[in-house]
Amino acid sequence: MDIIFINEYRLTMLIGVYEWEKRVPQTVQIDLEIAIPDNRAGQSDHIRDTINYGTVIEHIERSVAGRHFGLIERFAEHLAELVMHDFGAPWIKVAVAKLNLMRNVKRIGVMIERGTKNQS
């Protein structure tokens, strides 16, 4: 199985359960590992035979525009559902972290895996 990854992608958005978090955008860090269904790009050298990571990022940004997520767990689930449904990924690993939220803590977050990770 081939996997594309997007690491340390930073996105500014409304996220959190506290009143100030509903008004003040925060920067989150996103790390994705995405299994590519039936990947033939290594042989064909055509982008149509893989998942275009640029398109994934654009899709994520459109999906969060004007939205508020209460929990990072829900946002991670949103990302997993989005990529699996819209790009046909059979498996995804999503990590979402809030940055510098607490004193002496660089990142606080959640990591989820969804789908089936086949060894092909």
C-alpha cells in the first residue's frame, strides 16, 4: 500500500468549546497519512493515478471556511470522513493539534485512524 503524507500543515480556524475560542481563530497543526487506492502513479507518472495532495489541502480549507468545531476530536473525524469519501482513500491517519495552548506545552491534540490499512 502506498501512502501520501501531509505534515505540519497549519490552518487558522475557529475551534474550541470556550466562549473566547468561538470568537478568536486559532492555528491548528494537521498531519495526514492517506492510503492511495489502486496507486499506479509510480508506473504511469500521471497525477490522475494518485491522490493530489494540493487538491486535498484546498478541499480541507473550503470545508472549514466559516465553520466552528467544538472539539478537535470532531474536527479530526471531519477530516477523515472528507478525505475518505471525496478522494476514495481506504485508510487515513489524522493528527490535529492546538499549538502553544498551555504554558510549557508545545502541542495538545488527538490522533485517529479510520478505514482499513491493507498491505498490497
